[in-house]
Amino acid sequence: MSSLIMSRERVMELLERTGAFRTGHFAHPSGFHAPHYFQMPLALRYADNARVLSVSLSRMLRRSRELVAALPKVSVVAPGAGGVPVAFEIRQALGAEQIFWAEREAGEIRFRQYNVIQPGQKCVIVDDIARSGNTIHRVYDMISEAGGEVLAIGVLVRHTGARIDIPGVPVYSLFEYDSPRYADASECPMCKEGVPTDSVRY
């Protein structure tokens, strides 16, 4: 199975080729500064890229016996718009039942009206990238509060600093990346060197 999963080198080559992996001096909405930035939609806008990345992630997700045993009665849940292309491809690759996605409205993450998790519903959360892990944790809580059960979590790219530590729920990431982050301009060496900043949005 591992031979069918994209190597780290192949993933990075695809992200660099599409401009999804960028280098520079980036100011994040959280206030952090970093020399690298992943803009995953630049890779996922191409259907073939979304498919090959997501299929590789789906093969990792199949390592979860609980998830495999529950198929096809599984809902694939994306924490936001960025994860929707991944969710569609994962659903097809796993033969899962349906997809759900959450959206941010007025600063809050929520499911759209009538797009709700039912008690006892088996779910897998998938996303394009995990920077801090906070959004994934929030969606996990939303599913749990509705009476659903999260069997596994999968992300295409995970920053090594992303905190996804939910007891009993395995987490799979196709590509992990360790990039230095600086809490503010006073700690950032690029700021000290006068390198112009590029403000980014998630």
C-alpha cells in the first residue's frame, strides 16, 4: 500500500510546480511571520492534481480499521472551502456515502442550514492543510456535539506545529512540513533585514 502513496519528493514537486508552495516573507492573519506559505488552491484548481493527492491520502486513511469497517456508511467532512475538493475526491476513492462541509460566517464555523450531522453518523474529517489544527478541532467538536463519531482525520499538508491530538482518532498527513514561524515582527529576522511583507489570507 505504501508504494501507492505519493512520496514526499513528488508532493513537493507538484506544489512547487503549481505555485502552491511559495517562499518569501509572509504575514499571516494570526500575526505570525514565516518564510514559506502554502496556497493549496493553486494546486487543487487542477482536477488531476486534486485527484492524485487525495487518492494518496485515501490510501493512508484506509489504515484505519474502524474507518474501513464502517464504509460505505461514512460521511466525509471538510472544515472549510479549501477542503471541499479533497472531500469530493476522498469520498469517491473510499466509496463513502456523502460529503459535508463547514463554513465560516461572522467569525464562527458552522454547517449550513439543513446540512447537519445526525446522531450516530460515522465521519472522517479531511482538509487541504492544517496550520494550527484549531479549525479541525472545532469541526470535531461540532460533529461530537451533534452525536456523530469521527473515525479518522486526514490532511494533505500538515505543519509540524499543528496540534491535532484527539484521543482515539488517528491522524494521517500526506506531507508534513517544518517551517520556522515568528510570533511577531520583533522576532522575525526578515523584518530586521527590511524584507517587504506579503500579507496572506487563509
